[in-house]
Amino acid sequence: MENKRYTIDDCCLITLERFPSDRLGNLSVIESGRELPFDVRRMFFIYDVPGGESRGGHSHRAIREFIVAASGSFFITLDDGKRQRTVLLNRPDKGLLIEPDVWISLHDFSSGAIALVFTSDFYDPADHIKDYDEFLGSR
């Protein structure tokens, strides 16, 4: 990946194709290189978040993420050090592509909400910036 500095404008909602069936429900597909502009190296779930709590609170140096509300709803606040934008995720056929260099906070989880997260690489603590002042200094 090039040494580009990303902003909140580089993060975008991606609508997944939905294959509906009155009898069988809906199916949406996420495939590396098709719906996602990166190969998936890791996937995890965030669930049973207690009321009033938030998740995230970090930025990545290089890892890209794609987050879907598999169930319920929650908000994601994006922050590039200059501007903020908050996005509601509440449908399993829409997800948010999050680029590196953007601070994220997931909050206001509905009861039973499940966040499904796909990442472009394996977990690496050195890729995480968990201190907001350090994040601002790295911009």
C-alpha cells in the first residue's frame, strides 16, 4: 500500500448484493476482491456489548477494515484528526469500509447487536494506535 494519508472521506458504505427469497429469507455475499477491495486475512465478531459501552477507540497504521451490522444496530464515529463523521450501521447488506489513519469508535449498540469485522491482515499490536494524542501526532 502506498504512503497515502487517508481521511474520513476515504471511508465509505458498501452495499452488498442481496439475494431475496420469500420462502428462504435473504442472502448477501462478501468476497475478497469483489465486494471488498482487499483480501480478507481475519474476521471476528463483536457482540453482547453492555449498554453505554463503546468499542474500537483506535486507529490502524496499515490494516483496512470492513464492518457490517450482522444483527441489530450501532454507530461508528470516524475521525481523521480534523473532522468527524458518524455512520449508522443497521442492515446486514450494508457495511462500512474503514481505511488506515482513521480513528474509529463503535457505540450505541442495540440489544443483541452483532458487529462482523473483516480485516486486510492478521492482528498486529504494532499496527494499532490506541492513544488519541499519539494518533493526532502521527497525522
